[in-house]
Amino acid sequence: MRGLRELPGVVWLLAVGVFVNAFVSFVFVFVFLYLTGPRGIEAGAAGLVMGAAGLGLMAGNFTGGWFGDRYGHRRTLLAAAACG
């Protein structure tokens, strides 16, 4: 079995990307509690914010797929990474 230090850099980069994605998904769950607690926003308004964020994510997935099909997935991912 190979040691962790012998893994290619691409594997490490992919692992970091997966970790960051999982961390953001984990934090997203607690945004509602943050909005209704320390920020003092009403539950209904916080629900609208969370719903709008979810719709934005869904719209981004569809448009990202369209851009990927039209311009190539590598170029689309690089452009998205440069923008965000």
C-alpha cells in the first residue's frame, strides 16, 4: 500500500475540493439558526432567504450544465472558479 505522501497532486487537490464542498454544505444547514438567532430575523424571512438560496443553487446547476455543454466543462468550471 502506498503512503499518502506518494499520491499525485491532483488527488490532493480533489480531496481538498471535496472537503471544502462538504464543509460549505454542513455550514449551510446552520445559516437558518444564525439568521433567526444572533441576527434577529423572523423565521418567515429567514425561510425566504434560505429558499431563495436553494433556488439560486438549482438555477446555477442548470445554467452551469448548459454552459458546460456549449463551451466545454473544463472551461466552464475554470470560469466559475474565477468568478467565485
